[in-house]
Amino acid sequence: MKIAIASDHAGFSLKAALIPHLKNLGYVVADLGTDSPDKPVDYPDFAAKASGEVLAGRAERAIVVCGSGVGACVAANKIAGIRAGLCHDTYSAHQGVEHDDINVLCLGARIIGEALALEIVAAFAAASFTGEERHRRRLDKINALEKGR
């Protein structure tokens, strides 16, 4: 599986730790920036880059890291076709994929530590959507909301 990953300056250090971990787990990782913790950049730009890779089919999932994770999640969820979840525990990370088919994981580098983040991304990446009827029905409702119905 290919995973796109991006961060703003606040998430840079955590993103840098996640990349080799994901590679060690056997995933192909596309690092979309930012390239420094020292130059302030805007998280919506990086949420859009990572989400765009998913929508274009160049990545199956994406991870976006900012200071709290909240801004990245809000920005990603404004993009049609993206279902982003802010997860700071492993249960939410795998359950978000299994039940809600999230395709973007958002993390707050100033909220969680590196060890927990490594576990969260592993849970997110390893999970699969169940496809159960109740979950498909709910996704249909989400898609209708996205289309303004």
C-alpha cells in the first residue's frame, strides 16, 4: 500500500519519525513536505497535497500532521471524497477505517508522543473497511451530505 504523508512545520519532526516506521512495516511512503520545522507554513496546503494523492489514486491513504491535528482534519474534510479522522488512540485509528472508511489520518504532534503515534499509524495502515451493510449505508448518507442532499 502507498501512503502519502505531509505536515506543516509543527508536525515536521513527528512526520520525520513516521516515515521510516511505515517503510519498515512494508508500506511505500510519499513524503509531500514540508521540509523544515523552521519555516512556518500553512497546514491547509499540506492537507490538500496529501488528500490530492488519495483522490488521484496515487496513494491509497494519507497521513497529515500539524500541531493539534484539528486544523489538518478540518481542511482535509472540506475536500470532496476525503474522509479524515483525527485519531490520538489506536482504537479510533483502526475503527475509523473499519467502520467509516477514513482515508486520511490526522495527528497532532503537540498532543501525542512519538511512541503512541507509531502505534496509531500502524493500526490505521493495517485496517480494512469491513464493507458491512450498516457501514455502507452510513457512508451513503455521508456522501449525500457531501453533495448537499
